[in-house]
Amino acid sequence: MINKTLFCLAALICFGFGTTNAQEIPDTEFTPLFNGQNLDGWVGNKSAYRAENGMIIVDPKGGGGGNLFTEKEYGNFIFRFEFLLTPGANNGLGIHAPLEGDAAYVGKELQILDNEAEKYANLEDYQFHGSVYGVMPAKRGYLKAPGEWNQQEVIVEHPRIKVILNGTVILEGDYLEASKNGTMDQKDHPGLQRSSGHIGFLGHGDVLRFRNIRIKELPLTNK
């Protein structure tokens, strides 16, 4: 039997060369970020977000939307979670974010979006689900229909990022390299330079559900 520690180390080394086997790292190597019962360990809009039946539910009737962030800051990591969209739902995953300001610019935002909804027919490429908003576009066609649970994994080794949705890599690259000649949305994104910060859900007034939220921290790199 292969030693688990050596296996995990090998997987992390592979990621440094862009060929990670992080999906094969067992959940036992991860730390839960949500206890399934309450929002201890989280800060932000706790009127719009609530814990219920092992899920974090964002419900605009509870307070409009807004953001819910981890109390702790993270640098390099593997972040796993599951999400369930309602029709036309829009949210985001903030990473390397401060607690103030628009996380899409002062940190980084990965889209969480029912981009097959008719109202999103004219989206820019960088707005589809899994994209680094304004900076890097994700592949389309791998989201499950609203009402079905999706599994997503986000691997960050600043400045590299990889997003795996339902077992398929939909985004992979270096966000600093991608923006060296300007961002896709032609706006300033100072948060691209940040190598650590809070992780959070960024509400836009729609109902969504999240569960099985966990993280594995990775060593910092020299970049």
C-alpha cells in the first residue's frame, strides 16, 4: 500500500508543474469550514445567510444578499464545496479577499452562476460560471441543472489557479500572466496581486445552497 503522506506530497509537487492529482487527495486530508449547524467561523451578512439541515443557505428574504467570509485568511489551498443553484441564480466565490470593498476587484471572484438562464444570454466570456471575473474565462457546458448538486474544487498556488467542476477542469492558468497586458473587462484588479485573504460567498440577491465546505492549505510558493 502506498504511504498516504508520500502520495499527498507527490500530488502537491505535481500541481507545481500544472498536472495536479489533487482530486485524488481524500477528504480526510481536509479541514471542514462549516460545521453544518451554525455559522461559527464565518463573518458577514448572517441575516441573509443561515445554517439549515447541514447547508449554508443564502436567501435574500433574510437580508438581501451580501457576503459571508471565513474568519481566517488563506493563501494557497485546495477548496472543495458543493452548491445548488436555483433558476437564474447568481453568486460568487471570493478568494484572497479583504473584508471591505468589492471582492471581484480588491480580491478575486470566481463566478457561481446559472449561466444557461435566458436572462444571461449576452454574458461576456469572463462572466460564465467558474471564470475569474473580468480576468480569465472558464469553459462552459459542465454545470448541472438548477436543483441538482454540483461539486467544485478550486486549487490556488498564487498566481496559478485551477477550477474543477463535476470532475472536469474548466479553468486553469496564471491570473497575473493573463492580465499582464490588461484585464478582459478593462478594469483595475489590484486584488490579483494579493496572495492571501478571506474566502467567501458573494451574494447577488438570489437563493443558493452550499454544503460540504472544506479546505486543505498548501505551502506558500516563492512567486
